[in-house]
Amino acid sequence: MSFRFRRHLLLSVLAPALAGYAASGDVVVLPAVSVSDQVPASTNQASVIPTADITAGGLADLARQTPGFAVNDAGAHGFGATMTLRGLGNTPYFSDASAPVYLDGIPLASGFTFPSELFDFAQATVHRGPQAAAEFGRAGDAGVIAFTSAPATAQPTLALRGTAGDYGLQAIAATAQTARSAEFDASANVGVSRRDGYITNTQLHQPVDDQRSTFGRVQFHYRPAPDLELSVQALGVRRRDGAQALVPLGGPLDTVSRGREGMADADFTAASVGVSKHIAAGTLSATTSFTNWDLSPYANRLVVFGGFNLDSSLTQSQRAFNEEVRFASERFSGGAFYAHARTEGSAYRTFAGFPYEKSGFDLGSDVFALFGQAKFEAADGWTIQPGVRFERTEKDFTRTEVVPTSHAFDRHDAWGAFLPSVTASRRLGATTDAAFTIARGFKAGGYSAYTGQPALAGYDPQRTWGAEAAVTTADPRSAWSTTARAYAYDVRGYQIERSFAVPNTGTDEYLVANARRARILGLELESAWHPAPEVTVRLAAGLTDARLEDFRDPFTGANYSGNQAPYVPKGNAALRVDYAPARGLFCGAGVTLTGRTFYNEQETALFSQASYALLDADVGYAFAAGDVRVFARNLGDKAYYSSITPGVGHATPGAPLTWGIDATWRW
């Protein structure tokens, strides 16, 4: 019996059974969900950050404020970027994400599809650890990042926001939300933005990395009965950018000289339809979603190897279908998940005008999972939360090549995982809780599209055992709360993507290889304090020691065991102080610190970014109908790389000192 047949059979059995169970229950009114827009909350296993605290840097800015989280932004809005959480992440182009992203119930599995704009989402919740796989349909071995919207209130809202700044920054966005009635509510968010590039091509006298985008999102909620809700969501982004921001390593960060520039045109659309039913036992819900991401084209020219031109023209697209059925009650949650994705791409590369690669690939992926967790009170104040996930992933891969040789090959693999977890929590006092967790994590294997050797194209899954301890204290009397965590992960098959040199051939193979074993140790601290009603002080800090315990170069046999895992900073921290009365003058300032990051497993100094700090500040005036603020980012004009691409000796510079004015009106 094939996997796809079993999948359809199981869903066809589950759907009517769950629907019948839902119809038999009495109506239960669930408590309203509240979303704070002031202070980020943290629990033993999650961090909650209002998106109002996230600047135009999007996920990268969120990462700088979140312990153990890092985004290495390659300057092409997700394409070629890496995102690591607690030392586990995606590789630049091929592997799945270790921490998938949810957009109000729409799951995104691949890092290149993750959002640059955050639309009108109210908050981001970072669910940490492999135990999150028992809570979500789409899950990785590091956790899950979920963006959620604020629920409609009793009053309609309308807001208009405009931004202008240096480097030609211009942006305008409008958000509208109806009042929540017993039957209906709706919201819409639309906007456009643009800025000129931070890098100038002195040969062509033009900016390199200018950006243009149009985005929008709509949501509808319809309640034909008090216990039944239907929802529809659609969102989209259209980007028309200049070339990827890449400069030669060791050279100036704001200028390049080359005879041609490129582009990075990308489009993303997504839609979902959901239904939820409140019954006596809990809530039953189902969400069907579709996503479509298209990069067409990506084109760039780099000057490398003694002044020769390296030209690349790439296309890539991914279309995905997801179905998630969930049941949640006070003591139990769980469900079933199925996803099918099809990723296609092509590459045409020339060196000094001579083609050295012309290829295409087609990758299909099917994921099926059953997941759930329970919660019960044990003796002496202990709460036990066992969880489990069963997952099976199938992938089929076809690669065709015209240059350097004409050939094609097909591959097919399947991987399964049984992922248990257990969390034991105990109340230590009136304001303090402690939790201890043991969990197993899994990230599927896959294929490298940029190697023409069938034996090298496939790579194995990444499997993790993790243990962690956490303590959370929240004292309303002192308006102070803090969470401290410590964790240790043992990883088998750690995935590393690299251009590996083939001995005695003068050629490189770009692919994903597996380190037999890696070890990750980490500490995290999050704290918030209100010394006065209008003053908020927030601190977040993390230390991450990710080591390759057993890894040899697959071609040379060189031993890199004991070295730091690539793309993982040694730590990060953020401190922010805000004075924000309801009306009148407000101000705030913050500093973020990112630790040293290596971009290859050799720990090569040239391919590393030293620790750096960034300063931000805001000052403005709040009135009844909105606010006006002046902002500055990277006040010290710190020069740094947000990502490094070792194979071509280039890097992506981080944003320089920028400033602007932002105004919001609300009705």
C-alpha cells in the first residue's frame, strides 16, 4: 500500500469521525484571547514579542531580540539566508527549516519563503525545543515561530501609517478592522514601500540593492452559530528589487565596481480556509492552506578570482498544500497534518563568459504527521506533560543537466520518526515555576540541486535528543518577571551546506553533507521590569555553544571535529529602555549584541564575522489619534556583515546608519 494511498485513507476515516464527534457536543464559550502590545512575555518554553517592537528588519530584527535565535540575512529576502534557533537551522538553499514559521495557521517549511514584511500581525511567539513538535502540524527539531493577529474588538479601527527617511525610504500602509459582532468580523492591511540601495556600483553609477514591494492581507471570520466559526485569510507580497547585496570580502562595504547589475524579483501568495467547532470537551478545528512562492528571476554578477566575472541567473518556485486537523482541550491537544510541496528551479552560471553550469531540478515532498500532548497533575504539585509525534516524510528528486555534461538522474527516499517528549513542571512558590524537559527532534533529509553527481546529491536526516531546565518568576508587586533556561542537545546527522573542494581536480562540489555528531549547549535569559507605569526595561541574552563533535570533509577527509558549527553565533543579547506615557512625549533606546559567527566549519578567520553591537533610538509624541516619531537605526554606523558566502569570497553588508520619521493616524 503506497504512502499517498494510506494518507488519503486515514484522512477519509478521520474527517467524518471527528465531524460526528463535534456535532454531538454541547456549546462551550471559550475565554477571549488577549494580546499585549506593551511587554514581551516569556514562559518556560516560549517567548512572546509584540511586532510593534520589530523594525523593518523583520525576522532578523526579531532574532536580535530573542535569545539563541539568529538570522544570517543574505540580502535576497530569504533566498540564501540561514535561520538558526538554539544552534539548529536550515542550510542556505536546500534543507528544511529547523524552526518552521506559521502565519495565523499557514505553515511555511522552507526558509526562502519566510516573510520579510510582517503585515499587521500583533505578536510573534517563539516556541523553543523539539517538544514543540507535539503541538504543531508542521514542526522542526528546534521549535516553531508563530505570527498571530490581534482579535477584533467591540469597536472598529482604521489606521494609516507613513514613513520617510534617508536612502529614499518611503512607505505607506493602511489597516482596517471591523468591530466584532456575534456573527462577523473582518480586517485588511495593504501597503507599499521602497528604498534606494545601500551599495553603489561606481562603474555604472547606480545603486545595487534597491528595494520595491507591495503587500496586502485580508481576513474574514463568520460565525453562523455561537459554537461555530469559519475563517478565510489571503495575503501576498510582490517584490521588485535590485541585485543581491554582495561585496568582495575585505573591501569597502558600500561600493562595488562591475559592468552589469542584476535583480531579485520575488512573489509570494498564500490563502487559508478554516473551521472551528466548540464542543463540551474542547475545540475541534481544521485549516486548509495553500502557498505559492516564486523567484523569477534572480540574476547577479560578481567579480572574483583575479577580476573575472561570475554571472548567475537562477529561478526557483515552491507551491505547497497543507491540511491540519486539531483538537484542543484543557488537558489534551493533538491532531493530524499533511503537506505536499513541489519546488522547481534552474541555474545558468558563467565564468569569464564561459558557461560552467546549466541545470534544472524538481523536488516533491510529502509530509504526514500525527501529534499530541496531554497534561495532568501529579503528586506534590507536579504537572506532567507527555507528548508524542509520528512523522513520515517522502521526497522525490529529479535533476537535469546540460552543462558541463548532458545527463539526468532521479532519486527517491523516505524517512520516519517517532518523537516522544515529556515535561515535568513544579510550582516553587507563589510567583515561581520550574520545568524540566526531555524530547527528541527530527528534520528530514533531502537533496542538493547544485551537484551533478547522483551519489552526492542526497543527504541524511538530522536527529536530536534534547534536555532542558527552565525557571520563570513573575512578581506583580515589583512589576518584574524573568525566565532563565539551560539546555543540552545531542545531534546526529547535523546538516552542513558548503562548496567542498574535490582533490586533484581543481573543481568544487556544492552540496549538503552530514556531520556524524554535534553537541549544543546553551543558556537563555529574558527579563522585563516596570520601575514606573510609563517605563519598561527589557533584557534578553543567550549563550550558544554549538560544536561539531565528529565531522570530516567528505572529499579531503580533513577533520574539523571540535569546531564551531557554521552560521551559529556564540551568543546574542538585547537591552531596551522605553518611556511611553499614554499621551505626550515618549522615547526609547536599545542595544543589541551578536556574537562571533563562523561561516565555514574550518573556522577560517576570513569567513567569520566578529562580535558587533547595534544601537537604536526613537523619540516622538503621542496624541489621542496617533503618534509621530523620529527613529535612528545603527546609530554608531557599525560596519558588519549580515552574512558571508565563502564559496565566492563575498558577503552581505548589514544596514548602515539610517534615520527617518514615522507617523500613524488612527480613527
